[in-house]
Amino acid sequence: MLINMAPLTNEDKILIKTLRIEKGWGAFRLLREFPSRKWKKGALCDFNKHIDENENTDRKKVAIDCGQRERSKHSNFSGPDM
């Protein structure tokens, strides 16, 4: 069974950009909140990455919510202290 996925329209891009900048929403949150839109996860991840790289905001940058989070190279986290 083939499911048609809708491309991101200009209206979609405005909505996604606003939610990304104002609320820090990632691809998974957008897919969960708007299931009827039939967006592709990869398209949302790419657009969110574009927003993060090109938007000059005073807001804290958020991690890209695409399962590509990495620990800091300088992190010495070894688990909870017991």
C-alpha cells in the first residue's frame, strides 16, 4: 500500500518555522500534533535544520529532533552516582 505524502507548502513552512522558533518543536512533535498533514519526517528534519542554521534569533538553539542527537565530546557523564 502506497501512501501519498504531501510536500511542504508555504503555509506549512510558516507554521513549522513559527513552532520551531517559538516553542522548539522538532519533527516528531510536529508529526504527532498534525497527523492529517502527512508530512515526511525527513522533510521536516531538513527544514528544521535549515531554520536552525539560517535563523538569527535570540532564542536558545534546540537540538534537532531526528534521532541524531550526540553527546558532547567533552561530557564525562558515566551514569548516576551510587
